[in-house]
Amino acid sequence: TGTTNLRFWGGLASASTIALAPSLTSNASGIRYVGMAWEDTVNSGKWMCCSGDGTNNTCVDMGAPPIQTLTSYFIDVDYSQKGVLTCRLNAGGRVYMTKKTNNLPTGSTALGIQTTITTKVTGGAAVCRNFYISKIGFEHN
């Protein structure tokens, strides 16, 4: 199936992002999160840096080319600086970085690690696919 009909999320969230469609325009969502996403039919299948404040969520383009099969991607979601989300992507050895300052979660909401690849199904439920995580690093400051 390659990358057709797929959605990926990786980051920290207050609830599951499996059914949340990433968007470059602001949309209502009750989920507080910071992360990176791509979807085959959104932003031409290119990586996005995304966040939600519990009321609205948005994504910004990372400037990387569209997702390719047989390519390793390493994501780094850094929300250690108040009011600034930094997303880094290593795509086959090339690094892309984007900063985002809107629709960020605030307060003391607990955020857990979220990583999903979902097969989108028209008229049916989303189906999670297998993927491999090589490492998860966590730093608390």
C-alpha cells in the first residue's frame, strides 16, 4: 500500500490522536497535544509540526519533501521552552526544523506519549498499522 490512505502522529497528547486529522488551518479539537504528523491527502503528504490547546489545533509545514517508502524518519518534538514548540525531522540524513507558537497546550494537563499509524477507511473504522519505534527519549526539566 505504500503511503496511500495513511495518517501518522507522534508526540505527546492528553488523549488519543488516532482519529484526529492534521490540518494547516485551525480546527476545533478538545485534545491538548504537541507533535508531528503527516497524512497522504493533507499538505501533499509532507511532514507537519502540530499542536492543540484543547480548543483549537493547527499544523505548519516542515519544508520536507513528501513521505517516501523505504526511508527512515526520526522525529524530535521539543516543548521544553514555554510558548514554543520545536519540531525536528531527520529524513534520510537531511534535517528539517520548524518552530510553532500558536495553539499550544498550557497549564498542568498530563500529556502521554502518542505514536500511531492509521489506515483511513471510508465509511468504516480506522485501522492501526504496524510500525517500528527505534527509541523514545524523554527529558523533564
